[in-house]
Amino acid sequence: MAKATSKTSNLTPKKVADSKTVMTELIMPNDTNPMSHLMGGYLMRWMDIVSAICAGKHCESHVVTAAVDHISFQNPIYLGDVITLEASVTRAFNTSVEIYVEVFANNIKGQQPRRCNHAYFTFVALDDKKKNPVQVPPVLPLSNEEQQLFDSAARRRELRLILSGRIKPKDATLLRQFFTDL
Ligand SMILES: CC(C)(COP(=O)(O)OP(=O)(O)OC[C@H]1O[C@@H](n2cnc3c(N)ncnc32)[C@H](O)[C@@H]1OP(=O)(O)O)[C@@H](O)C(=O)NCCC(=O)NCCS
């Protein structure tokens, strides 16, 4: 059972840039629905893959997807578009890490750039037997944006642990503090 608070790891902290992962795909006919838009499920698959690679690099271990925060589709992606998926670690807890993934699209000429999606994925690091969760290295945020994502990650973690029934709302101290301070 998850704890509301997470232990501090003894491992050496790693920079966000050390595991940042970028993936590019060309949208082909097989990837689209009858309107020639990219199927949402295919996009989610690529988001899962790029995030898993990022998490694996940060944790230097096998990882499994434990949770995906809500994904909304802001702009359609069309047949023939080129999409770029960028995944970065925001924060590490005890055996889990949160990865932020953003999806951008443009046409093959590099025109009409659009930011299409973003989501937060949670991965759990596993030992070499791919069985038991293992401790993960902390994240060392450097820029202001990295620091903001790092700080807010602890609140997002509490929310997803409540929604998955792993902690009780009364134990979500950071979230309660956040709303009290508004
Ligand atoms: C994810 C999984 C390894 C967790 O196993 P578990 O026995 O519940 O392990 P624990 O209770 O020790 O939790 C391990 C970590 O997972 C986190 N976790 C588990 N479920 C979570 C959820 N729904 N949301 C966010 N974090 C979650 C816990 O908070 C804990 O993180 P922490 O150590 O950083 O605090 C296990 O549920 C599993 O194997 N699930 C299937 C994964 C899978 O098949 N994914 C899709 C294909 S890759």
C-alpha cells in the first residue's frame, strides 16, 4: 500500500536533461480514423513508449506504467503530419517517477506547428527479475520550469493515490494545504 509521504532516496540525484527523450513519427494511413485524423489510442501508445524510455533512463531499470493522468486531445493530428513527443522526468519518489510528455505536430514542410497533447505518466522501477519495485534516483531540478514541475508533482501524486484508493483524502496533506492557501 502506498504511503502519503515518500522517503528520500540515498541514490545520487540526476538532472532532467540526462533522461529527456524525444521521439518523432510520420502519420501514415494505418494510424488514422475515417476522417484521416490520428487515432487517439495510437497517440497514447507512443506517449506511453516515449515516457517509458525516459523513465527507464532516469531509473536505470525496467519500468512499468502504474498510472496515466487524464489526456485531452486539444488539436487534431492529420495524415501526413510529423509529430514530436518530448518526455521529461519531473520528480522521483521512492520507487516511482512522474514523467511529463508533450506532443507537437506540424506538416511535413515543418509548417503549421501545433501543441496537441500533454499528460503525466507514473512508472514504477522494477528489479532485474522484473518483479519487485526498487528505489529510484532523485531528480535535480535546475531551471524554474523544472522546479515548478518538481514542486507540483507531489500534489499530483497525492491526487492520483486518492483516485486509485491507495491513500485517504484526509492524508493528502499537500493538496489540503494547496487549497487552503488559495
Ligand atoms: C505498479 C505496480 C508495480 C505497483 O505494485 P505494488 O505492489 O502496488 O507496489 P507498491 O505498493 O510498493 O507501490 C510501488 C509504487 O507504485 C506507486 N503506485 C502504485 N499504484 C499507483 C497509482 N495508481 N498511481 C500512482 N502511483 C502508484 C506507489 O505509490 C509506489 O510508489 P513510491 O514507492 O514511489 O511511493 C503493480 O501494481 C503492477 O505491476 N501493476 C501493473 C503494471 C502494468 O502492467 N502496467 C502496464 C503495462 S507496462
